[in-house]
Amino acid sequence: MYLTAGFVFDDFDDARNRFAGVDPGYIYSRYANPTVAAVEQRIAALEHGADAILVGSGQAAISSALLGLLRAGDHVVSASSIYEGSRALFLENFPALDIESTFVEDANDPAEWERRIRPNTRALFAESISNPRNRILDVAAIADVARRHGIPLVIDNTFASPYLLRPIEHGADIVVHSASKFLSGHGTVLGGVIVDGGRFDWGAHPDRFSQLTHPGIDGGPGFLERFGRTAYSAYTRSVIVSRLGPTASPFTAFLIQQGIETLSLRLDRQSATALALARWLEGRPEVSSVDYAGLASHPHYELARRYLPRGQGSVFAVTLRGGVAAAKALINAVGLFTHMAHLGDVRSLIQHPASTSHAHRTDAQLRYEGIGPGMIRLSVGVEDAADLIADLERGLAAIPRSFDIEAAFSGTNSPPDGAVAAGLSAGPLVTVSTRTTER
Ligand SMILES: *Cc1c(COP(=O)(O)O)cnc(C)c1O
């Protein structure tokens, strides 16, 4: 592990040659670091891409990947059901840079993407599996639209990981990840990665991506001329990431590398356990719906069979009939599930989107996204399925039954006064402390 800011130069000429790019030797860890580079190469290989850039968080990966494509006056089209941080980036940060965004409501409708594309559109963005309803993107159909318009398709593949899905194989041009999730897998670090598929034809419209096709600030040859198929990643690495500075620490890189070594084992186990839990929950009377693409009841079951034959991942939503009071009782009663805003961890995690990650959304938006007051999100870890079911059983048993909860909360996002208190007073909650859930 190269925990170093800079790298020693052998002599005067060596320093000059490294800076001139004649010698590929390392200079300073914000530009490149051997530990970080080793992980970048592994992730590029896992995604079947040409190059990868490791950065300090998933948000850094998404913002840097897009800033490598978009400049003032440009436009991006994005699926509307995306991670809240990405959505806020499009709605709040990009307008400040004079970059406009348009959202597509049905991410699997190529015609809607076509309608939203403008002459200045420079990127299409979507997630392979969306949060929290487990919607699966028809990557090939959207990649087809992107290709016909000469616009790169950027896919956030965090929920699938390259073990379950490799979007580049289905025509995506750039893949981003929050490596804080499945890639690192243990909830210990934040990281992000940008993978360059290396197939997009940046020179097809020479003025469209002039940052790659025109001469650099020194008047020398442009990135496309110098780097060919990895022009985009070379530019994004040296002009965007190195300058804006969301560098990944070598220590972070090491922990992500450790995580990747068990990626296949974890995802096999977590997907299988998630499916078992989803099936079990679907049969419970307290549950009104389970959004897991591995279930035949999910609208994207067929897409999941096509794109995710190895497993559908471990994150899904469960909606309880008892509304927010039921969600609150269950979350407070479980012990093996850790209550945390995170996912893709070896520990099973639980969260209530409507009062946390999606709390700033209006009721209308929540209804549109299908995020109700009784919805909880699970991220299934590697624990024993029977133990997890026992824990959920305990959580379901804690749901108050003293009155008709469904009638009391139907159609409202917040329960009437007193209802929550009634829910909380419905018997002692069982607290299980078989393990430490804090770090
Ligand atoms: C967590 C997450 C992000 C943001 O990643 P950070 O590492 O938290 O910055 C982006 N996209 C998706 C789908 C995520 O789950």
C-alpha cells in the first residue's frame, strides 16, 4: 500500500521527464498512485471496460464522470428514479454551472428518451437497478437510443455490481459506482469509480466533445489524438478529477480491493437470501407489497431474468399495510438488521425512505415514486436467512394491532396525532442484542 503524497525522483532529468509525460513514473498521489491504479485496473477488467478512475465517493464518481462530458450550455437527460444525491446534483448543482437536466419518467421507454434529447444533449444517465423499488433498466434499448444520437450513455451500476451486470456489454459507454456499497462490501469506506467503456466515437462530431478533439491548453494535440479510445478517461482523470480533487486515498483503495476479492461470494449469497426473504415477506398478511425483481409479481421480472440471471441483488422495498406506525414498530423491534442509511454491506440494513432519504420529497412525488408511509427498505447481508427471517418475524409481531391501522392511515403520509403513540404503546418491544451493530 503506497500511503504517500509524493514519489521520489531519481534525479533532475527523471523529474523533468515524469512531468513531461515522457516517463510514466508517478509524481504525486492526486494524479496517480500505484495502489489506486491497481484497483482501477481490476474494476476496469470486472466491468469489461478500457480504463477506470477511482475517486473519493460515489457522488464524486457521478459528478466527475458527467463533468467530463458536460460544460456550460450543455444538457443531460436522466431517468427520474435515481439516487437522491444524483437527482439533487442535476436539480441544484448543474443549473449553477449552466448545465440543464431533463428527466425521463419511464426509463424503459426509448421514445420518451428520444423526445427529451436536444441538440445540446451531451449525456444520458440512468441506474441499472433503481432504489428503492428495484426497477431494472433495459440497458440495451436505451443504449440504442444513445448510439443513434451520438450521445454517451452513463450507467450507475451500484446496485448490481459488475458481478451481476456489466452495462458496457449491453452498449453503455461509461459506468459509475458508489464503491462504498457492494464493491467494498463492508461499510468501512467511501469510494467511487468511473469506468470508460472505450468504445464511444468521440470524433464522430468533432465540435460536440471539443474538450477531447481540440488542442489542449498548451496548444498541443488533443486528448483524442493522444489517447485514442481512452481519451475520455484520460481527460476526466487529468482535467476533472485531478483539478477538482476528489482523490481516493490509497487506504480506501486497499479496502475496496479487499472487498472485491469476495464480491462474487457475497453477491451470490446476498441475492439468494434477498429472494428468500422477499418470498417470505410476500406471503405475510402484514405486508401489502414487496418490490423485488426476482419475484414473479414484480413488473420487471422478465427484464431481471434477461439482465440479472445470477441474482437480482440484495436491496428491495417492502410496504407494510399498517403505514408509518407499522414501519416504526418493525424498525424499532428488529435487532439483527442494522438501522442505517447505507446499502450493499455484509450486514443486513433497514431504513424508512419516506422519513429519511426521501423526506424532502412532496407527498405527490412520493406517491409518484411509489414510496408510501409504510415502505421500508432492506439491504440484505450475508447472515443466515433463517436468522433474518426470525428477526423480521419479531419485527412484524411488534406491529400494533389494537385498531384498524390500514383505515387509520390510508392515503396519508403522516398518521393522525396519537396514532403513533398508540402504536408505540402496543406492548413492549423486543430488543435483541445478539451482536453489536455499531462500528
Ligand atoms: C450511495 C449511492 C451513490 C452515492 O455514493 P456515495 O459513495 O455515498 O457518495 C450514488 N448512487 C447510488 C445508486 C448509490 O446507492
